[in-house]
Amino acid sequence: MARVAVAEPYVGLARCGARSARARYGAAVIERGRDYSWLPERHLGIASTLAHADDLIDRAGDALFGYLKPPGPLRLKNVSDERTSYVTVAEVGPLPAAASRYAADALTQLRAAIEHTLFAEVEHQLGRPLDAREAASIEMPAKEREADFSAWLRDRRRGQLAPLQEGAPLVQRMRELQPYQQHDAQTHPLRVLAEHTNRAKHRTPAVAATLLGAVMADVQHPQLMLADVGAAADEKPVKTGDVLASGPLSVEIPLTIWPKVSIQRPHTGTWHVFMTELGELEAWVRTIAVPTLAAGTHDVDPLPPQLDTTLGYEDVRAALITAGTVTARQRAWRRILAGTFRIALVQVLTPLLKRPDVNLEGWAESLTDEEALERHDRLFAAQHDSKRVESVLTGFVDEATAATDWKNG
């Protein structure tokens, strides 16, 4: 009964969503006129640490891109009894080990950015280097209760350091970032980051698995039953033998299955979309935590995620001004969207071809992500006008035809 098409955040040309690709996933442009005067010289190296973390997240996304692209990680089979057909999971493709390890490394770098900022600020305010005993006491706590944070401050090693005494400005900055400031302390970014990095450092790399994002029928039938994805707290990894759908033997019903690679939070056991979890933690550290510790406010221009750390810079501040601002999370979704759009584009344009020799697949694959998304947005802009849609699609066919003719000489 099942024809399965694996899809990511985007399925087909008709489901463009409420915004263009650039609006949803960030335009690949360089913004100018940014002001990083808020970042003291002593914290300038943090920009490279954050950029390195972003690059690690990008590598994790690359590993997942290959895993998720069609035909996808799920192998399905139909089984039946006397009256009912069942779509079951025959096999779940193993996740690439690199994804979890890049994620663990990225999370460790994000925590290091916080710790390094705190350490440099303490030394600056003391006006001298910390000795070994003092240095060992410097860390960023993640407390769920105010009393626990106060107790942390009273530790004898820290209590002798003026910047870490109750009432000091740096202490107030640290308080603002504590999990207890949020109603649900367990979901606070600092708490989540601390738990992830504690597990990665002491027990195992980040735990990731493939979950079920959605099961959708292309047509409805009164006897069709689809797997219930359920609430986030009840989610579990997909396993061999899981039943995704059932229906009458006499009817073939096309299905669309969305796999969802997720990462598990150690302290709650809940699963969260892999790239979303990394992206949200990266954004919090880069736009909230580091500016708050370094400047006492996060109402500043955030440091750019795309500083190229493979280059050496005589003027880091000048490099920051021209560094890209599209995060690894946004870039990963752009890759997925562009890849899915290429497939959908071939499906939609095939019936419009007037020549059988036109290589639609080759033309679509030759498009860079930026070129594919530009065409996505061109079609998106025309979606409410059938004549414009027809004109845009005809233009795509002409492009593919010209590319084929050029290649054939």
C-alpha cells in the first residue's frame, strides 16, 4: 500500500511555506556597518572560538545531509494478514559517527567560550594572572536554585577573589545567565549545555538517533491508520519492526515519511531535533552569554559565526566586520532545502519537456545551493498567479534545454 518519499523540511513545489528560502534560512550575504567596539581586546580570541564551534556544527550538518538525502535512512516493507496491510520498518540506517562527535566537539567549544570569557574577565579585574589554585576555581556554574549559586560563590577558593564576591558586577552578570532565572530551569540553555558537555567529556559522545518526524498520506481513506508521532516527551528512536501505517489490502495509499535525526538531553532523556538543538545553544552563547559576561549587556551587535579560522589576521576586528553572519544551522537547512527542491523541480518539469534528450537531472544537479534557492524564491514569488508560475517553469525548462545543448556542443 505504500509508496514512500523521504522528505526534509520541504516537500514538493506546492508546499513552499509562508516565507521565501532567504527569509526562512538566512541570505548568504555579508552585512556591513557592524560595531564590535563592545568587545574588549582581552576577549578578542573568543570570536575565533565561536567561529570554530560554528564550523564544527556545519560539519555535523554535512554528515547528516548525506545520511538524510533520498532514499533516506529508513527501509520499509509491507506485511499483511487476511484483511490488513501494514507498513513496517525493515531497517534503520546507522547514523554516521562523525555527526555525534562533531556535535560533542562543538558543544565543548561553546562551553569553553563561556569559561574563557569568565577567566579573562577575572584576571583583568584582578590586574594580575591567577595562580594555579585560583585558576582551578574558575568555572561557570549552572545552578537551578539561587541558594546553590550563592553557596558556589562562598567556596573558600573563590571567596578570596574580589571579582567573584557577592555584589561584584561580574557576579551580577553571571547571575543573569543562571538557569534559576528561568521558570523551567532544566530547559535553560546553560543547563542544557552543561549537561551535554558533561556527558561528552566523561561518558560518551552526544547520543543521537533517528526518530519519526511525521507520517502523512497523500490521499485519505477511512480505514487508514497512521503512526502517532506523539508529544516530545514520549518520542523514541525508530526501530526495526515499528508499524508506521495500516490499511485495507485492496487499496494502495501513497505515503510520505519524514525521518528526524535528534539528539538526547542527558538530564531529561528528551529528544530534540539535532541541528536545532546545536543551533539554539550556539546562538545563546554567541548572542547572550558571551556579550553579557564581556560587556554586561547583550544589546550589542552579535559576533559573526563565519569568521574563517583557517586564516591568520593582522586585524581581527576588521575581519569580523566582513565575516559572514549565516549560522551553520541556517546553512544546513539551506543545503537540505536546495537538495529537496532540485528533486521536486525535476518531477514538476518533466511533463513540460518538449524534447526527450533534455537532461533535467544534470541541469538541476549543476545548480549551486544559492542558484537552486534563487529559483525556489522566484517560483515562490509567483505562486499566487498561475500565469506567472507557468512562465517561471517554462523559463526553467528553457534553461535546462540550453544547458543540454551547450554540453552536447
